[in-house]
Amino acid sequence: MFVLPLENIKEIDQEWEQLMKEAKEIGLSPEEVRLFLKQGSKHSLSVQMIQQSNSLA
């Protein structure tokens, strides 16, 4: 079994926290973040963001 040292876990948590803040700042909803993580595709998120920005215009 592989176990990360505690300081690595804290660093990862801080990185995730920063990513979530940035997602919120650009207007992504928690559901959009979940969808992206489930799909694992940068392309699909880009398409969704373009569609969302077009619908706001």
C-alpha cells in the first residue's frame, strides 16, 4: 500500500483549494467542476465554457 507523507497531502490540499477558487472566479459551478473531473477531458470543458459564454452574449 502506498501512503503519501503528511506534508505532501497538505500541499495537494492547498493546490486543490487554489484550483477550486480559480474555477469559482471564472464562473464555473461546482457541478461543472464535477462533470469535468468525471469526464477527464479538457476539450469538453472548453466547449462547455464557450457555449456558456455564447449564451450570455
